[in-house]
Amino acid sequence: MEYNLADLFESVVDVAADREALVYVDHPGTGAERRLTYAQLDAAANRIGHHLLDRGIRPGEHLGLHLYNGVEYLQTVLGCLKARIVPVNVNYRYVEEELVYLYRDADLVALVFDAEFTDRVAAALPQTPALRHLIRVGAPGEGFTAFTDAEAGGSPERGFPARSGDDQFIIYTGGTTGMPKGVMWRQEDLFFSGLGGGAPTGEPVKKPEELAERVAAGGSGITFFPTPPLMHGTSTLTAFIGFNFGQRVVLHRKFAPEEVLRTIAKEKVNAISLVGDAMLRPLIDALEGPMRGTDCSSVFSVSSSGAIMSDTVRGQFRALLPNAMLLNNFGSSESGFNGTATDDSGPVRGFRVKVNSRTRVVDPATYEPIAPGEVGRVAQHGHVPLGYYNDPVKTAETFFEKDGERWVLLGDMATVDEEGVVVVLGRGSQCINTGGEKVYPEEVEQALKSHPDVYDALVAGVPDATWGNHVAAVVQMRKGAPAPSLQDIQTHCRTRLAGYKIPRQLVVADAIRRSPSGKADYRWAREVAVAADD
């Protein structure tokens, strides 16, 4: 047995067959749901894996998942892994041009998609001739294999060829500042970097067989609830962490705050994953409003990846659920998990992260560790990806070898203090150069969101004849709150930020545009700010 995700899942199934593995609420509010034990989920995945092999999809070929959250998503991922077919996530918000690019860039030969996306898929097909097998979830349709038929026709038994820790898992990332990139992971590396080696908060397993031994000894009792879309790698990995523990995973088709709270109460959810204020704040609003009194006492952990939970919003949540831990996790599709923010992280001291032993802040030119106080880029060594699929140039820019080990150089700029705590400044690609000073949007956004009337905010740089660029704030106000003046915002920020970081332009928007998982759309923010400056 190797560190292969399908092998590891099957080893858990063999010791936890009758435990509930997956609870799926199809249409929040209707009560429609599906519940599968580990044995049932294993058999369902076997059926899809065998169907794909029977239809001529070969090990190593790529299958796209163009789906909302659902049993079919995780069932297909597991089926692919069992058959050694490479699963590839597809952002369901993409339009025709973006889909054509991803389908072709990823060399997809098969696609599983929701019926809701049929028109977009059909429009892309003439330009993607390599796609030879399409499976549609939902209503049957001409020219597509119905998912129910694919499932019914495949064998529920295992019987797959031997697998390897070298088998691949591809996570496509990006799209808000450029076309998406496919991060190629060996499954063994992903297991240790993205899934914590079977124990994200403890000692990683030392041999593959140990995972099932821990599950058998530990029993059940923890319910994980990844609330973002599974199309984003973090949410899928959270589900796999739950499976690695032999515990229960709860899914909703889409994020609906009131329904999330109802499910937390009904299923006694313990660990919630989300993406920053964009998801936590609506939960707070619901708890303070129509869902006041909902029993969320089972929750002991709320973790965020991809965007931070601001200091202000964390404080509001703690007032409602004082016993729940709030964890701002730091990581990426290219590195997996790097570390967790310290308790004193916030607008005053910055986004301070206690990183793992494989993470460093280095000089991007020499790859040498930087001295305390200097600015460098976050890097990680050891279990890192193989590179970007179909992009040798970007791979060479991002991955390097040093002292006989493979490293990945992330886009995050950071400093490190004398105690080794890393202060993440933000993505270098979003850094605003104003009058020769560098401003990272995230720290300004934290200050803006501490304003009592500001619901959400993004910050971008706008060309300026005097300063090169000036800092522009795009804000969404709380319902019923009056729009502030630029002077009001500047006065509020002066107690939290250096003068050169203070916004020189304010745009009040009806809503801040983010991805379905809550990640910032900085391209949109800059376009809005530039248009308002004309």
C-alpha cells in the first residue's frame, strides 16, 4: 500500500463501513437529503470508476468536474482516483471562452457536469474536440450519458489495477487576474501537504496502514461541514480530511446562511470551513436576526482559507459563539497548508502566521532566507507540486531546487520576526506602489472593515499623475447605513494605518464582487475604481 488517496480511502472504508460518511442537503429548505455510509459511498465511487474505464477512459487521462456541490462530485472524484483517472476541477462561473481555455489547457477527455450548465458546455464543445465522453447530472438529454445510467451500469465492486503514490491530482486555480493554471500534485505529496498526513493537528502517519489503524481506534463523532464550493480545492480537501478521520462530512448544494445554521443545529456540526468575512458575516447577520437562538453549541472550530476573517468580524462571531475556535489558515493550491494566524493577528500587528517547519520567507532572487524585518516571498519545500500543467515557463518561475530539495515560491510577500513568526503582507501582484511606498490591499481592507457601517471592502490601485498610483477603497455598506464621506473613512483609518496607506478615493458599491467561495475579485475592484475616477 502506498500514499494513494484511493488506497487510503478504501483502507478507512474497511474499518468504518457502517459509519455515516456523507450527508447531502440537495435543496436547502426543502428537507431533501441523501445519506451514505462509508460502504455505500465506496460502492458508488466504484460504479463511476468502472463506468469510465468501460467507456475507454484510460488511466492518466483527465476528467473535468463542472458541478455544484453534491454526492456526485465526491463520488466522481473518488471514482477517478480508484481508476487512476485524473480529476480536474472546473469553475462553474466560467463563461464559454474561459471554459474552452480550461477544457483544452487541461486536455480533458471526459466531463461530468450539472444539467444547469448544458448550454455553456454545448457552446464550448465544437472547440474542444478531445472531449469524447460527457456525463450529465440531472435531467437526461440527447447526446449525453445520464449520471444515473453511468452509475447503474458500473460494477459496485473494487477490482481496480494497483495504484501509486505518484498518481496525479490536478487543482486549477486563478482566473481573477489571468487565465487559470493547473497545479499538478503527486497524491503522496498532496496527502502530506494538503491533508496534513492524516492528522492536520497532530503527528502525521508514518506508514499508509496507520491511517486505518487510527480510524479504527478513534471511533466516530466529528462532523465536518465544508461550506464553499467543492470546485475550489480547499473545500474538496476538507472533505477528504473528514474521510481520512473516518468521520462524517456534510454538504449543501450552495451556500445559504440560514440553511447552513439549520444544518449545524440538526446535524450537530463540529468543524466548519469557509472563506473569510464574505461567508462568516452573513452567518453572523442570520444569528443576530432571523436565526437568533439557533443551537450552534456543537461547533468547536471555524476555519477560513483563501481570505481572512477580519478582526472585527471575528469579534462579532465570538460574542455569539464564545466557545468556538476561529482559525485563519494560510495556504494555497501550490503549497497546501502553511500555517495558522496567531491570536494577536489583526489590523495593528498585521496578519501574523505561525508557519510549519517546511515554510520559509526567502529572497526571490537568491532563494536565501531573509533577515528579520526584510521583505521576501513565502516559499515551501518538501512535499510540493510537480508544477503547472501545460505551462513550463510558469513552472520554471515558481518551482526551484535548493540543497537537493524541491521548493515552491509563492506569490505572497512577507516578513519574519525574531521568533520566526511570519507577517504576510499580501500578494505581490496586488501590491500598490504609491509615491514609492508599497501598500498591500489586505491590511487596508482590515482597517476598512473595522468601520461599524462597512459590510465588505476591496482595495485597488488607480493610476495617479502625482503618486504613480493611489489607494482606492471600494466598499459595501451595511443595510440601512448611510454612505460615508471619503474624509470619514480617512479619519477612521488614520488610527490604524500609516498615512501613505490611507485611501485617497472612495467608491460605494451596491455589493462587493467575490467568487462563490468568497475570494476577492481585484480585477473588478480596480475597474470600478478606475471608472469612478474618470
